[in-house]
Amino acid sequence: MGKARSAGGAPAGARGGRARPSANPFEVKVNRQKFQVLGRKTRHDVGLPGVSRARALRKRSQTLLKEYKERDKSNVFRDKRFGEYNTHISPEEKMLKRFALEQQRQHEKKSTYRLNEDEELTHYGQSLADVEKCNDVVDSDSDAEDQGALSAELTAAHFGGGGGLLHKKTSQQQGEEREQPKSRRELIDELIAKSKQEKRERQAQREDALELTEKLDQDWKEIQTLLARKTPKSESKDGREKPKPDAYDVMVRELGFEMKAQPSNRMKTEEELAKEEQERLRRLEAERLRRMLGKDEDECIKRPKHMSADDLSDGFVLDKDDRRLLSYKDGKMNAEEEPGGEEEEPGGEEEEGESKEEEGDGSSTGDPEESDGPDGHSDLESDVESEDGSERPQGQQHPTRGEPSAADGREAARAELPYTFAAPESYEELTSLLLGRSMEEQLLVVERIQKCNHPSLAAGNKAKLEKLFGFLLEYVGDLATSDPPDLGVIDKLVVQLYSLCQMFPEAASDAVKFVLRDAMHEMEGVVETRGHAAFPGLDVLVYLKIAGILFPTSDFWHPVTTPALLCMSQLLTKCPVQSLQDVVKGLFVCCVFLDYVSLSRRFIPELISFLVGILYIATPNKQSRGYMLVHPFRALGKNSELLLVSDEKDMASWPRRSLSLQWAVGLRAQSETEANHTRLSCLAVCLALVKRCVLTYGTLPSFHDIMRPLRALLTEHLAAHDRPPELQLSPVSQELSQSILMEMENQPQHYPPLVCEKSKPVPLKLFTPRLVKVLEFGKKQGSTREEQERRRLVHKHKREFKGAVREIRKDNQFLARMQLAEIVQRDAERKRKVKQLFNSLATQEGEWKALKRKKFKK
């Protein structure tokens, strides 16, 4: 402290006059410097922290503390008296103006809320002010207006407290009639009789009033008919005609008579729909099984017995039907025992049901002339036949006529497709259900398996349907590898695969990835041993197509479609083209590639290279420029002219049609003409794919560089007219080539061509000295005035930001201290009150004990 003070005892820095004099020298803080620099003006070398802290505390007490105490208060007193703070108006003028404003306010309120101030509102001739007093009490037993209050006698008798009233009444009766007083029971009976009599009188009065009202209404109607005057037709014709309604009135009337919308039933949930579908299939399956077993649908319904027109119904009742039922078994008559007899076996009910079935079948399938004739008594004849069945030969029995038709119905029911299926637990079970059936039946079987085993119907159905997806995928592969491949069934089964994939996307993705991984592992093993691999079978190609249908192909990365894209890239680069079968498979992969990138427009270099190779093997081999072949194609070799066609007759006879996938499974050409037609079809498909690529990649900046090899091939070979007649293409192929070239030319160029940057000229050597600015220590050099101003503002912003954060922290600390002081004060007040309460209770207890001791001594 002695070092910081000067010889005169004043604090350091006080000579400059920046620090205010303080009575207490301990409140002064001196900010010492490490070393002094001549000419540097120092600021804040002396500070008064105590004074600053007291000033900040006083300021927060006046502002922040006041806001904290009024945080939950919203009342504000505002003096809205006219001219209260206007010194230019005299008190008399203030009073007159205030009186005028008050009168105006009252006048506006009356005119707003009281429409008729001078009129008195009434209801049925009675003032509403009197009605609102509610003087009349309505009786609960009557609707009359003049009856409202309960009598004193009835109240005293029924609600208690009427003893004095009864005694009072008896005393009055003794004084008036000089009779014996009545008992309580007699008084209650009299009150009840009196109340019933009054009620009957009121009812009679009400009925009389209703009759009188009806009579008055009838008289008024008669008078009204006399007052009504009908306008003669002559006068109506002389007057103006009734105007016809315009279109708007007609539309309004039509809308008025239009049927209103009816409320519809709520939409059912997926679980409810699945349950209803399962119940429907079960009901249909039960009906099919009943038809297959030959049971009648109405076997449980008892048919009414026939009653003749001559029957007198004289009450003759049979306890049981003692007629014997006639049935046929294996073409022989079989007279069964009486149903329900004493000697009936335990299975008698079933035998009775079967006999009734057979009898019903015979009667329902009998001769139509006997059963359906308008005047024919088929029931009478059937009764006669049942009674005299033993006298007729077997060939004349009517039930035998219906026997073949019932058998046909059972056979048809057996041949009919079941309606319910259990989910297959293995692939062999699925193939046993599907093989040997038509395409429609196979699709129906798969659909019914899904409906009968919906995940919402049982807990384990989800796992069953997940297995079903894998089985269906394997079944599709078998259909694709069969000879010939059943592509129609595969096309329809994709719909079922899609529905299962939507229900279980994770299981479906795992199944598809497993199939693709298996195919890729097999191809990679062949490539490692031989250096190249053949194109896979049609089943793998179908799996690639199905993967693009089931899963999104426009994602940047997808767990299924991204590996599928890599798989197709490997097929186009690792599998050489050695036959027409390989060409068809490669073109199919290119089609699938374009389907994958149709939305994302992702560039696939393998696709362009493969199409260049296909176009190359369709042209005669000669020295070419502007393009280069890549693996697996070769410029010269055995298959370098695989698609080249030189027969003019085959070109002329070629019908343009789509290329069949039958060639992908090893279909052999029957003749050279058919092979040439297949080559031309492959070339047409390749040109169509090139056109799709032009339209897909037309927006890329490097489009013209990408399509340069294709343009060179189309310009030099395919679209060239200087080729020999035997090497020229068909008119269709030439037309496609010309259209592709036109599309390429029409695509704009999205970037300017690259040019070499021009170098600046080398200046001549001059003898002008170079001026180098001397850097000063501590100064920020190398900046303009704007940059210096920006740095100053950034520095100021940082400083102000730190200051604001510091002030906010101090405000929070101040509020925390105030809250703690309030809590301490409330606790102290509560303790004081509790202590005072205990003191008062102790004083009362002492006074009570003293009083008790005093009484005990006495």
C-alpha cells in the first residue's frame, strides 16, 4: 500500500483528478501496471469498488426490486377525470364539462340498451315488474294459475308440527259445534278427500275451458269462411298476370326439394375388415363341405306337413309320425325303422337326419312336372308314393331320378377350390397347394391364405406370413427357371408380394437381400476362378426386376435397391456377350437399370458402355474413331459381329415387335431367318434404350461428352448411307437412328468449352524503388479504414456483451438474495406466530387448571 501511494499520502493516480476524493482510503483500489510507458494515457488506474457496489445496489433496489415485488400485480390507477392536470381550465369550467360528459354518457347508455323507455312491458296484461317478484307459487299437483300455495291443514298433517294446529281446530269445533273432537286419522282422511275434490273441480274447470275454446275456434272458422271473398276469373284475367319464376327461383325451389345427404356408416378398421373376410371365407368353406358331403342346406328346417283342402281339422292329433321313411342306398330300396322309436340305436338321430336328407334330395330333384306344375299336387303324390312304395318297382321311384344330380353336385363341390387355407410351414406345402392349378386359382389360393392368416386375427400369423413371402419368392424363381417360364403367373404374383412387403417391409427386404447375396456370391466365385462369368438365369433377372417394384429406387441409399444396382453393374461389366441369349439378358438388365434411375436420373456409366458394345457388334468391324470399347466387349474376335445382318430379304420381312424373354432361357432359332429377325429385334431394343438414355441424361452438364461414343457409332455406321446395300440397316432402324441423333443435337450445351488461360505479359524491369511500410509494434497493420472500423465495432460489441452478461449475473444474484430474505422473513414470522399461539394455549391451560384446583378445594 505504501508503494502505491505518493510522497504526499494521496493515492496513485489521484493527481490526474480522475478518482474522486473519498473519506475512507480503504475504499480506493489502485490498478498497478507491470511497467510504465512514456506518453501512454492510462484509464481506470484507480477505482472505487465499494462506492460502485453501493450505487449498483441502490439502483437495483429502485428498479429491479420494485418490478419483482409488483410481478403478479396488474392493477393500475389512472386518473381519467377531465381536465385534472390541465392548468389552463378553471375549476368552474371543469365541473361544467364533467357534468355535460356524464349526462351524455347516461343518454348513450339508455339509448343503447333501453329501446322503449316510456313503455311498460307486460305479459298477458300483467306488468313484468310484478311478474318478476314471483309472489305466486305454482302448485305441483295443478296447472291452474290461481292455485299455488299448500293449505295450512295439509302442511300440518303431512309435514309434521301440526299438533298445535289440530288442537286449535278441535277447540274451535268444540266452541262452534259442541261436538266430540275427531281423531288424527279422521282429520287426515278429510284433508285427503278435500284435496281430491278440489283437484276434480280444477279438472272440470279445465275441461270446460277447453270445450269453450274449441267452440270459439269453430265459430271463428265459420265466420272466416263468410269473410273470405274469391276473386272472379274475369277480374283476375283483367288484372296483371302472375310473373313466371326466373331461373334463380326455379333453382332455389329445386334445391329445397333436393334429397338431403344421408349419414353413412363409419369406415371400418383394417382389423375389422380382416375379421369379416375371414368369417366370410369360413362360411363359404362350410357351405362347400356341406355340398361335398351331400347335405341339404335346409336339413335343420322342419318342412310343414301338407294339409288337404278337405281336411276338417277336427282336433285329431298324432303323438308321433308312424310312417316309415323310404330311402335308397346303392340303387336299392331301404325301408328304415321308425324315427324316434323305442328300439332306436344311439346313432338314430344321425340316421334320421340322413334319411330326411335323402328324402329331401329326392323330392327337390324330382320331375319338374310334378313339383313345379301349377295344378300338380306333388306333396300328395309323394305321400302316396311313400305309403305304397313297397308295391312299386324300383325303376318307378321318383327319388332315384334325383340321385345322379346330387352326385354331380358333390363332385362339383369336391372339385371346387377351398375357401380357407392354413399358412404353409414349408416350401413343399406351398408348391403342393399351387402346382397343377390354373393362374387364377393360384392367385386365389395365395389371396385366401393372406386373408385367413391376417396378422390382426392371431398372434402368430405375422411370422407365418413372413415365411409365406420367402416361399413365394422361391416359387417365383422356380417358375422363372421352368421350361418354358410361366411369366404370366409371375406377373400376377408380384401384386401379392407387394401387399406382403407393405405389411412386413423388414422381413421382405431380408428375403430379397438373401436371394441377391446368394447370386452375387456364386458369380464372384466364378469370376475369381475363370476371370469372367456367364449371365445368370432368368430367376435372378426377375428378382432384380421385383426388387425395383417392391422398394423405392429413388433413394440415395437403400438397403435393397443399392445392392441391386451394384449387382446389375457387375453383370454388365463381368459377363461377356457370347450368344443371342446373353444379348437378350444384357438388354433386360439395361431396361431394369433405366427403370431404377427414371426418377433420380442417376448416371450409370456401365449402362452407356454396354449399349456402345451392343451397337458395335451390330456394325461391320472396321477402323473407327470417336469411341472405345471396354470390357467385356472386344474390337476383334469371334463375337464382334454377333448382331450383324446382311440378308436383305430378312430385313425386308422383319416384323417390328417386342423382344420375348423366351430367348433368355436358351430358346433356339429354327432357321437363319428367325435368327436374323431376333438380331434385328435386339438392335431395335438397343436403339430404344439409347433414346431413353438421351431423354434421361439430357440435363447433365457433361451430356455431349457422355454421348460422344454413341453419336460416333450412329453417325459413322448405323445411319450412314454410303454402306453397301447388303450392310445397310432396315428402314425402321435407320429411322430410330435419325431420331436419336436429332434428340442429341437438340439438347443444349450447359457449359462453355474449356480454353487455356491467357498468361499476363511480363513487364519490363524498372528502376523505381519499392516502398515497404515499416511495421510498428502493437499496431494492427495491413487493413483499410473500413476494416479498422469493423474491428473496432466487433471489439465494442464483445465488450458490451460481456458487460451485459455480467450485469445479468449480478441481477440474478440480487434477486436470489431478495428471495432468500423473504423466505427467512416468512419463516421468522411463522415461528413467531406459532410461539405466540403456544404461549396463549399454555396460558389458557394454566388458567383452566388453576380454576379446576380451586373448584376441587371447594
